[in-house]
Amino acid sequence: MIDLTVRLREDPAAVEHVFRLVADGGRAQPATTLPDPDAALAAVEKYGEGIFFPKPGPPRLCTQQYGGPQVALVTGIFHGRTVDSVFTRTDGCEISRWNAMAALLGSGGGA
């Protein structure tokens, strides 16, 4: 079971967009409000475990590039585990996370 809520701001002064992904048995359910629920579900199934629950490891080297002011907060349940993740575009590592989950984040801005 997946039930995730995404709160997205394209910039700090912008209106907050709220999306929801609800899936059961590998299928998006009617409560889903994302623009492309199938792509969002595919991204979550492919990258969710590693992005929502990263394993400790050596420090990552991230390029110092700025991808934009977008911020997305993802909360909810992913296969029985609680999710509380923040996505930004503040450096190369964060841009990579954002791009992997772009369909879930529902953003066209910079993604």
C-alpha cells in the first residue's frame, strides 16, 4: 500500500500545490491526484526505497550547482513505512533525487 501526499512550491512566494498518490496492488487508486499517476507510481516503486530510506554510507560528493527554488515535502506511507522527505534542487545530489522522483513531485519547474 502506498499513500503519499506531496506539497510542492515552485518558489517561496508561489501557491502551494498538493498532490496525492494512492496505490494498492501495483495500481494507482481513484484518490490519486497527480498529473501522471502511472509514471509517479513507477518512479516510487523504482526509487522510493533508496530515496525515502537511504542506507548510511560514505559522504557523497555533490556538484555545487543550483537547480532552482522548488521545494517539495513528501509524507505518508510507503509499503508500511512512514515517509517524511524533503526534496530541493540546491545541489547536484538533490537535483538527482528530484529528477528521479519528478513524476511523483508533479512539477514541471526545472525537472
